[in-house]
Amino acid sequence: MIVAHRKNIQDLKAILAPHKKILVLGCGGCVTVCLAGGEREVGMISSALRIAYRVDGDEHEIHETTIERQCENQFIEEILPKVQEVDAVLSLACGAGVQSIAERYPNKPVYPGVDTKFIGILQEQGIWTEKCAACGQCIVGFYGAVCPLTRCSKAQVDGPCGGARNGKCEVSPEIDCGWQLIYDRLKAIGQLDRLLDPAPLTDWSKSHEGGCRKVVREDQRVKTPTSG
């Protein structure tokens, strides 16, 4: 799940300052699950903006809607009439959703209403934890399904740094040592011998360092028939 967090109202007012008619656009995907940008949050942010503008004696027209996913064109098409009615769109989707809306409506200003944080899970009610760096070459199989790139503060893939104390990272006593987690997990599943093998080399060209990434599934593509 992509985890995001709502921007505060003052920041949103600054972003939206040039515009009077605004569409607050929610997304039914990940940001709904992490309580950042779903239909409920659209209502909350819209109400907060109206109150803030009213306190300032400023007139603004706030529209609200939520679509299933902002990262898919079939859902983006649904909001064309609403987008045409406003001066700008405040997207409560992740960064991918914001850019998808902007690409579909190139002549309309689109602004992010949330800060995209990481790929993670709901650890407990109200707490989300990062689990994946989307490195493009998943290596957790070597480490007992614990990712050293995200769970180790130094992203070390070849063993602990030696700075941990009592299973906690030297960066903060509130952070579990990633390599302690790896050791405990491998011990629990009887695979400690994996630690004797050289760490797999990381191919960073498959991560963002290799440029904007794309996944192509030829078996899923719809190809345009050729004439002739």
C-alpha cells in the first residue's frame, strides 16, 4: 500500500492562492485505506478550506468528488465535466495519481493535497510502517522476507554495522535493528546458513537511478490492428 499524509490547511491555501474555483478530488485506492485522501477526507478538507476562506473574508467555490482510482484513465475520464467547471484541481491521491490527472488535463492546474510517504503496511490502528523501497529487484528472499534496504537505517545488504544495542538501531532506540530482525527471522525458519553466502549484488539500474521505470506485459497489451 502507498502511504500518504494530508498536507495542512495553511499549506493548501498557499498552493491554491491563485484560484477561486477548486475541485477537491479524492481517490478510492491506497490513500483511502491509509485515511489520507478518500471520500471522507475530501469532505473534511473541503469543509476546512471553506471555513478558512470564510474567516479570511475570501470567496472561494469548493467542489468535491472522489473516483475509484486516479491512476487509471478509465476512472479519470468520468470527471471531465467537473474539471472543466473549475480553475484548479486539488488531488488527494498519491504522487502517481496527481501526475495522471495532470497528464490527462494538461491545461488545468493540478496540485497535491497529500504528501506521499512510502510503500508500507498498517502496523496497528493509526500507525503505518514502511516495508518496501520499490527498488525494482526484490531481494527479501535472501533475508527471510525482511527487506534490508528499508528495515536497516543504513540500507546495508551485507550484514549489520555493529552499532546496534539490544536489538535497537544506533540511529534511535525506537527503531529495531534491521539485521537483528533478519537474524531472528532466518533462525526461526531454519535458514541461518544463508548468512554465510555473499550478499547479492544490487542492480541499481533497476531502481530510480536507471531513470523513469516502466513495466510492459505483452500478454496484457491491446495492439492496434495494422492495415495491409
